Amino acid sequence: MIKLSDFGVERKDMVLSSGVRLVTFEKKGLPINMSILIRSGSRYDPKGKEGLAHFTEHMVVAGTKNFPSPDKLSIFIERLGGVYGASTSSEVITLSVAVGDPDDISSAAVLVHEMLEESLFDTLTIENERQSILKELGDKKAKPDNYIGELYKQLFFQNTPVGRSIIGNEGTINSITRMDLLDFYHNMLTIDRMTIVAGGDVEIENVATEIENKLAMKNGGKHEFDRELPEYRKINTAVHKYPGIGQIHIIIGHRTVPEIHEDAVILDTIASISGGSRAASLQQNLRYKSGLVYGVGAFSMSGSDHGSWGVSTSTSKDKVQEVLDLITGEFERISLGKITADELSFAKDKIIKSTRRQMQTAGSWVGFHAFGELIDPENYLKLDDYLNRVNAITLKDLSVVGAKYFRKDSWYLAMTGDIDESDVTVNY
């Protein structure tokens, strides 16, 4: 049985006096990485204000009381050899800080306090960031290889909050006011929605002391979060046409399960078998045997109440049908339980042994565990449990899960480029 101690890591957790959960993955000799996850992502944007969470994230790192511009924030942390950042997903706003010296954890806590409690939201900066976000949206929409991810999410999770755009659209971005931003900042970035996860050469008591001394955020009350996202399959195909762009980007796949579902690890393993390496079946069939694509990958993505499994690739317009037929042939192989013992053995070895190479930074430990610690700390699989679960997967598990999720009546297809829905047929 694999244990966290095999990696030289010890997990500890505690609840601070404010009610914030703090989790550490302690490993001697590593720099410190800390992420503050707040369950206030884009799915919680008010209707008609899509993009508000993302806009707020921009403002959190755009200037604070003691560091009134991004360069001042950068100088403060970079002088310590550190970095900081922020991101927004459908579910979470994440703030991250990394420093090289454990003695600088106090400075990291200062930066967290500044971002979460002292952001300025001055009018000029708001308007500058609005223009920046509109340019970000323009860049995404201008490139078929960028926009395919947006289209996939809208299609797979249609008519649900998860399917809405994280960044918003021109109308909603322009409609967001300073009061909207301040309201979201004060009422959605609260400690009851928050978990702090730190990794590296750090002691939980030291982190707790610094956070307690620096962070005095309010509690917004108890929240009940959705456990199962509904599925509305009113359409199964979505195309965003780019006239004159002959390279067609494709994502085809199925809705699946949340992160804590028992089938999630099996679906991850199937993704590794189908499209997780140069030796994977899709790579062999689509590139090395036929030259239809340059690259192809399979992914298994899980959220708190939803999931998806898909294949992503691109090819010329005249080869799209052939590519789709080979991919759906792989779906059928999976659904019929025809993955071989050799494939499963290879995937297990690859996943388990490559983990030692991948988990060499504090950020990797935080990144693997942070979302699970936020949504369901009791039931999500820590790294050791995850790897032991992979090692226990059988061919029967693959067969049962394949039949359950790779059904012929449940696929979705997203495409970008100079193509119409009528140009192809999904023969599955």
C-alpha cells in the first residue's frame, strides 16, 4: 500500500478560530506554496452579470491599500523570490502565493490579507481592467483552438450555471458596476466559502499563527452547495464557424461524475489508456498509423457535482469524418469492455510511477489536493488513496464503467473552424 510518508510528506489540518480550514502538506526542503480557494467561481455569478467573479479576481490583484498597483504587489513578493497569482474557474476563485524561504511565510500572509481585505476597487483601475478583460475575451474568440474549450463547456453543461462563460460576454462585462464588484468582494469572498492549503517546508502551527494574525475576514453564514448538476441534452452538437480556417478543432465526449464519485478514478485511468501518452490507443490510431492528426488527447474532468470525459484533437476539414469515426470506434471499444490487460497494466505503471516525478514541488502537492480539500475533505481521495485505488482497478471495473458512461445516446460534439454541423455524421 502506498502512503504519503513514502513521498516524505505529512498531511495536517485544523480549523482556525475564524472558522477557516487550514491544510498543510509538509515536506522538508521544499519552498512554500499556499493557495486560498474560495467557492465563489463563475457559476455563482448573478444572472445577467456573467463574468463578475472573474472581474472581481482581476481587481483583487490590481491594487491594495498598501500596494496600490500591481507592480507594488510584485515588488513586495518578488524581492523574496516569490510569486503570486489569481484565477477563476466555474467553481472557485483561487489566490496563490509562493515563497522560497519558510521564514517568509509572514510576508505571504501579509499579501493574502492585502488581496482579500484591502483591495481598492478605484474607478480608473476598474475601467482599465474592464478593457483588459474585453481584450482577453476578444483573444479567446479570435482563435479556434482557444474557443473550442469555451464551446465544449457550453455544450456539455448546457442550461446550467457550469455551462456559462467564466469571462462573460461583451454585454455582461460592460454592465458590471463598481457596486457589483464590491458586493461580490464583500459577500462572496468570505471565510465560510474558503479553504487554505499550503505545501512545502512549512509547519501548520506557524501558518496558522500568521493567518490568524493577518486575516480578519467575516463569516457569510452556512451554505448548502449542489450535489448533482442536472443534465439537459437539448442539443448534442455545437459549431462555432470561422470562415476560411480549414483546421478544425474537435472535442467529443460524454458527461460523467463528480470528483468524489467512486467511478472518477476509473474514468481517469480510461483517459490515460485512450489518450494519455504516445503509446495510447488514440495516438496510435489517429497519428502513427494514419497521419490524420498531429496530436490527440483524452481527458477526464471532475467538479463538485459534475464531470466530463472527452477527446480533443484537430485535423483538416476533409479528414474530420474519418477522425470522428476512429474516435467513436474507441468509444465503442471502451463501452464493450475491450480494453486489454496489457493496456491496464501499462496505465497503472505509468500513473503510479510517474507520480513520483510529478510530485516534486510544493505547488504539485497543493494543486493535487486543494479542490478536494475545499469541496469534501472527508471523502475525496488524497494522493495515496488515489494511487491505491488506481492499482486496484480491474478489467471488470473498466467494462462496467465503460458501459455506463460511453453510451451511444449520450455523446456531445463541439467543433470550431470552417465547418458546418451538416458536414459530418457521428456514427455512434
